Amino acid sequence: MKKIGLALLCLLMACGVSAMVLYGIWNQYNPTAIIGSSIQTENTDVKEVTEQWFDEFFKQYEGPFVPFEFRIRDKRVKTIEVLNKEEGFVQLDYEFRPASDNPYVTSYYTAALPYVTSYYTAALQENGWDVTQVVLQLEKTLNGYTVKNKMSPVQYQIQTDPSLRKPPTTHYAMADRKETYAFSQNQLYVTYDAGKSFTEVPVPYEDIAGTNNSTYNELLPAHGYIVSRDFTAFVCYDETGSYLQYSEDMGKTWEKSRIISRTYRGDTLYLSKTENSCYITLATDRSLGHEYYSTFKSSDLKTWKQLSGKVLNEKRDIIFLSDETAYIGAGTDEQGNPLVYYTEDDGNTYTTLTIPAHEVEILGSSFKPFVQMEYVYQEKGITYMIVAQGTDGDYMKNNALVKGRYKSKDGINFTFDKEISDSPTLAG
């Protein structure tokens, strides 16, 4: 019996070690991007080359050393159509079967493979196979072909049809602040002197202004960027996921820090810089109309760790004012008072702050328009909290939505201060 027990113990230990090794391998997994991938072949038939590339490229997603969020059981080409032989454009329709029910698998191959939903059409289900499409541009090299570009069929139509070539772009006037950003001719710039001089931010236009529906929006998420003399940063998205483009010397030099490999351009984005850390709250996935959010922290602007505090779970309005100290929007109570979670240990524990609702009276009727904490900032020893209206809010003054500003001396007990409006101005 002792020998059997010892054998079982050894087996369990071996399984544990194997699991740890496998987890380490999964944690280091980083799939090759489509653009820049290559195939060595003497074949010059673009259609056959595409099929050969597909077979070789997708091998990286098969096998036990691939995390379940990326792993597929099988894949196959559905159709390949040569769109422009001279320029190397082909449309590849393919099918795949996920190796698990992990929701990230389908989102990855139908949206996140290029990590921008607009690159792919929505996935279809046919007899248990997920179907999707992509247009590739192959470029001849000395030893074969390289994938020079990729896009959705719709994007290819926009590129080749002059009437569709320019997707809609929403432009906004530069904010009336000393330190802010501006766009000019599809290029992002920052200014530290209210527009007297500008510094170019080396980031592709699509990475910073692209949207999920093949259009462009130059109004960046209000709390998803920082422009200051000490630290300037923008959250961007490319085919490999999300990354932070930042400068610590007023734009003289720039660095790129990868945040996470799977991501989604959500409606909300929060970026906070504290004494020794940087925090980012962003959408990581979308399913059935619901966006899923996570908060990440970095102390060196190189590696990012997802915070696991329960109070942060699925929350999106999160502002860190100092290391580990944050305010988290949490809706309202039954009386319509805004609720805010306050934490001083990165969300592991928290205190619920009840913000007294501000009543507004119009034509003899009263209501409470301010329901959701938007952001918090400090100025001259006072902590200010901006509380916005809900998605259905329509309380306006001078044709602009109004928000409520609260103030506190201790950062815990807030009283209503005044109404403000900080809505952006359309430029065209």
C-alpha cells in the first residue's frame, strides 16, 4: 500500500510539474501576425500559393502547446478568388473548428485575428464550422511570397472603388487646453503650448482613429489618453492587439508598449498615470451586444498585469488618482444617488461612497439627472468628481449636455458644487 501511495504521489507531482510547465508555455505564446508572414515556394500560381500559405500559417494554432483561447481543432479553405493578379490581391474564405468552447476562440478568429473587428465580416455557422473572410495582398520575393497587406472584402471595395475610397471621418475642433492633441491630414499631433507649436505622434492613423465599422473618429475617448509635459500617452489598436504609445520627454522620443494581444475597441477607455504606475481599463471582448472590460497595471511601462480585485470585475469607469487608489463608477442606489466604489489596494477591498443626488426642477417637475461617475481629479488640495447623465440623459443648457461637479476635502465625502459642460465641438 505504501508503494502504491508513493507512486500516486509521484504521479500527482509529475502532473503538477507538467501543468506548470504547460501553463508557462501558454503564457509565453505569441502568434505570428498575418502581415509580414511569408511562404517559401517556387509556385507562381497565386491561388495555390494562398492555399499553401493558409495551411502553413494556421499550424501555429494547433496542438497542445497552444492556449485554448487560440487553439483550433481543424481548418479548411472554402474558396479562394483572385481579385487582382497583377497586384497580388486574393480573397480567402475559410472555415475553422475551435478546440474548446472558450468564447475568445471565436472572437479571435472572426474579429481579433487582425484584432480589429472591421477587418473581418461577422462569423457564420455552417454545420459546426465557423466561416470568415479576408482579403490578402501577396508580394513576390526571392524565395516565395510575403503577405504585404490584409483587409476585409468591404475594405477592398473601398480601396478599389473611387466612390467608396474615403470612409466617413468625424472631425472635432481642438480642445481649449494648453496641453492637448489635434489631427491634421490623418496625422495625430500634440501641443504643450495651446497650439503655438505641434509635435507629431508616430502612430498609424487607423491605429488611433479607426473604429469597428470601417470609419474614422478623431474624437478620442475622453479619458483614454494623457497629454502632459511629464507623460504623454495614447491607447492604440493594431492587428496584434492594443498598445500604449507614450513619451516622457514631451514627444522628443516615443516608446510602444504592448498591453494585451486580444482586445476590442470598446465604447469606454480609461488611462491613469500615478506616481509609480500606469493603469488602463479597456474592453477585451464583445459578445451578444455586451462589452467585457478588464483593468491592467504596469510599473515599468513594459509588462502589464491584469488586476483581479472583485470590485474591478466588469467595471469600466475607473480612475486611479494615486498608486493603488481608485474611484470606480457603480451606478445608483434605489433613491437615485450615484454610487462610487473607493479602493486603496488596487480593488482587493473597497468602500462604497454614496454621492448625494442633485435635484433639478423644470416647469414644476423635479428629477435627478446626474447618475454615473465619469472621472475624478485633484486641484489645489480639493478632490473633484464629475458625474454624468445616463445614456438616455437629455438635460441640456445652451444646447450642450450638462454634468454635475462634486467636491471633497478628504476624497471621501462629496457635496454638489456646480453644473458644467465639457462637450467636444464638431469641426466638420
